[in-house]
Amino acid sequence: MKILVCMSVVPDTTTKISFTDNNTKLNTQGVQFIINPYDELSLTRAIELTEKHGGTVTVANVGKADADAVIRKALAIGANDAIRINADPVDGQYVAEQLAHVIRSGGYDLVLTGRESIDYNGGQVCGLLGELLSWPAVNVCTRIDLENGKAIFERDIDGGRQTVTSSLPAVASAQKDLCEPRIPNMKGIMAARTKPLTVVEPVAVEFASTYRQFETPAPKQAVKLIDAANAGQLIDLLRNEAKIIA
Amino acid sequence: MTGIYAENSEGIFKKSVLEAASYASRISNGGVLAVCIGQPKDGEADKLAQYGVSKLIVVDGIPAFDSQAYTAEITKIFSANQVQHIVLANTYEGKTLAPRISVAMNASLATNVVDFPDTSNGFRIRRGVFSGKGFAIVELNKTNKVIAITPNSTELKQNPVTISIEHSQAAAHQINTEITATSKAAGKIPLTEAEVVVSAGRGMKGPENWKMVEELAELLGAATACSKPVADMDWRPHNEHVGQTGITIKPNLYIAIGISGAIQHLAGVSSSKVIVVINKDPEAPFFKAADYGIVGDAFDVLPQLIEAARASKN
């Protein structure tokens, strides 16, 4: 079983987001970068699957050299090797094209992504890879298992869950509840230093989109406080002042 | 002509589909073509017509959802009708299909879109990024475009037209995925589409106290949600968890009870139109993001709210 885990490097969840260069770039000053939390679930599940069924886990990232420290963390958690495609991740479509190029020559049985990255929130790469590779793609999975040469997924649907059996190769994206993310131990951290991290150059791809500008949400007006002894008044305010309920 | 994929929820077109229709109708300069897979119930096509859909093509012959077969049929119809702009709702199904359709149609893809495009200088859309902590203005460079809009983000405006309905028989597809079980919570409002959300956190002290939360939600026609610690402790199912690593929502009204308002939680709810915070700690950071606040104990405040909501209903 050869599994590839696609990994984004994102600002830590506690980051206060601001922008620089005339609001065209994320202000990275003081920002800690981490493995995208959903990709970390994919990675952990991939490792669990190879522990049970044998095989290898490769992580792939589209990024520049500053991503290497975070990629090493994925190796410390337990991936066997890593590939970094040496380019800025312009958008989801660019990233997927680069990953698809690596996957085509890699002979993978299963490719995992996160449900979305917590920075660009595209949720695109799983489906894009599916179509680029002509593979089935199952999105937002809370369970990923392998049985009799097939994959069993449980995925979120609007208002519920669904179990799906899929042929391999396939691509799937991870949702919370898939597994408990693993924390690297000292042995893993030591081993990660010498595990292979291959850097490859990107293929030429037309840019489908261009990020022009960023904005932060408009600041809120001061809160209107209601006395707790007269809390029922809130319902009246919501109806007649905010006009937000019927 | 602009196209929409009309997600068919057991024969019903939900509000998110009507929003896609309304959006497509506003950006189109020559009618809106909707593609739906499987027969909609009687009267449902008229709902689409109210929001500007001039033609509906119903695809017959695909018994269950398979993203490859669906994509092949949808793109076949859009290509044959020279559709360049395709609008979908950013639901689980929409998010699964939008990327595939963009590849099949060589289109630029924008998901999580929260506003109508600005076409004064290229084709620019506004989309949510950094999990509710920011927005990005993105130019879509390709002639064909696939736009997945976030529910409750864009104006739903009627534009009644006459609709024609055609049927298209699906080709024989190799089906790679098989659905073996489906479980749905009956009668519940999907969190992402709910206009009112009542959410609670650790301040509720235990799962047994959620009856009050559910009662208030029912009176307000609201969906229920929760904070991350509550989902992590299994007090509530994870699909109710809103926040940076949970679901991002933007209801008209968000009522947070016993949630302090960590930055990760705010990220998932800060786009709500009106936020109400109920917390016994006056220093809770959530009050800074709130429109209305009550400093008080949930066990004291909630019964009053339930009573007031019930009284005003009668």
C-alpha cells in the first residue's frame, strides 16, 4: 500500500490575521506555521493504515524552502519520506496540478488530503486531483479503512453521514473525527533528520486565478448589554430592533 | 447562458440552490440553465423559475451519487449549451463536484464565494479566507468559471421567468463508488443553512443540560451548535462544532451561551449578522464581537428567554 498525503503549511490556529504590502500579503511577522490540522489527520490515518496493512507514507507539499521545518515534523510523526515541489502555492488549482504530476509517476494506491486548508479554505484539492487523475474522490471523511482491495469511507453529507465503498486508487479528504492526531516522540524527531526530503521543480501551469487583495472583517460596534434579571427583553429587541426574528 | 447545478435533496431544491439560481440570474446576460440529477418533486421546478431559471434539464439514469458520473453528465450538458459560468451552492455535495467540473471544463474555480462578482476590471470575486478572519478579492483568469457560493451570503432575489423542462438520459458509466449506508438526522435544519443558530459551550456544565438549549432553538426555528471543547468531550456530536477547525457558519442570528469566545471559535461565526452572547464572565472576549450581551448565568437566563420566546409565539 503506497499512500501519499498532501500537506499544506498554514498559520497556527491562534494567529491574529493581518495583511501587509497594501493588503496584498499575509503579515507573517510573529506567525507560527504548522501542518494544516486536517492534513495532520490524513497523515496520522495513513500511518495507522500502513501499520496495519504494510506499505509506505509519503508527504507532498507545494512550497518554498521555509516549509521544510514543518515537513520535517510530518516525518517525525511517522511519514517515510517527503516530496516538496519548489513553488509558491498560488491557488488550489495550481497546487493540484503540481501534486497530480507527482502522483502520476508515483504508483500510489491512496492519496489523502485535508477537508480544506485553514488558510485559504478552498476545499478544492481532493476533487481536483480526482478529476485530473480520473480517480474516484470521496470528500470530508470521518472514517478511512481498507478491506479486500477496496477503500471504505464514511463521509459527512448535509444533515448526516454516509458509508461509501470505493475502488482503488482513490483520493479522499479528512474531516475531524477521522482519528486522533499523533504527537511526534523523541525517536521520531531523531529519525526525521535523516529521512529523505526530495525537492522537485514545478511543471509549467497556467494560473487560473490571481489573488488581488485581502480584507479583514469590519470592526463591530459596541455591545448592547441587557440586564440578566430582565433577560426576556432580548427576544423583543431581536424582533423589533434588530428585526432578525419573526 | 449561465448554468447552475441544482442539487436534488430527495426531490427538493433547498434554499442554497435558490441562492445559486438567484446569483446566476444576476450575472447572466442570457438566461439560466439548471441541471439536476434525478426527478424533482412536483412544483419544485417552479421554485427555480421564481429565481430566474429559464431551462431545467433533468438527468435520468444515475441511481446514486457518484462524483465521476455526476461530473461527466453535468459537464456534457453545460458544454453542449455553451455555458461559461457555472454556479453551485458550497454544500458538501457542491464542494465535491465544483472542483471536478472546473477540471472537466477547463475553468477557473472559486469556492467559498460570499458576494457577487465585480466585472468592472476583469472578473473578481470575494471569498472567505483564514477561516472567517479575512476575505480575499480574487480575479478569475480563465474564460470558463466555476463559482461555489457560501449559503446565506448572497441576496436571494426573485426574478420570475417561464421555465422549460427537458430530460437527458445518462450514458453508461463505470461506477467506482458504492453507497452502502446513509444516516440522516430527520427533520433537522442543516447548520450551514440555518438562519438562526443557538450554540452553547462548557458553561452548560454537562450534556444533560442541553434540553434548554434545544428548547430555545426549537422556539426560534434554529439549528443547534456547540464549541470545540464540548464536541471534544463528546457532550455533543462533532458535526455541531463551529469554529476554525469545525464548521464556518454565517446565520442571521447567532446566540452563544456559555462560550468564552476564543479566537478559533470567533473565526467560525464572526460573519453572522447579529451575535448575542450570554456569559457569566463580564470579561469574556466574546462580548467584544457581540451585538447584544447578557452578563449572567445560563441557568438563570435561558429559562427567561424560553419563556419570552414562547409568550411571543402565542
